[in-house]
Amino acid sequence: MRYVGFRSPLSAMLDHVDADFTVYEEVGEVSMEACRLIKRALGKDYITLADLPRIPLEGIDEGERQVIMKALRGLKPDEKLKFVRG
């Protein structure tokens, strides 16, 4: 069993279970407009490392761009960064 990019007490407790889990880590907030720009450019509500060249960073606020880049730095090639409305 593999957990999405980070270790937590929850992952240790679930380690003995033979099943698939999705564990979310909140990285930061971006505006709905930034999410719309990315969704429009990619045609989906998540980002993978392969999508990085297609993300319209020039249309996104500098602070939000930093949040997105911070999240992508910890991403592995087979993982997804998903936008979730909070």
C-alpha cells in the first residue's frame, strides 16, 4: 500500500489494511478563477507532472502560482494534484 506523497499517523494506522485508500493533504488555497484557467487548459480537475508545461501559469496570481508549484514539487510521476472545493 502506498500513500500519496507524505507520511502521517493515519497512514501508519491504516498500514495493516489490505485495500486502496486516498489520503488528501491540504497544501494551500487557490482562487476559483485559477482553478477554472487550469481546468480549461487541461480539460480535467487535476494536475500530473506531465501536465506542467500546459499549465497557464502566466494567467495565475504569483501567490497562487507558488502554492501550485509547492504542491507539484512533492508530486511523484504517478500521483495527481486534485483541486477540491473546500
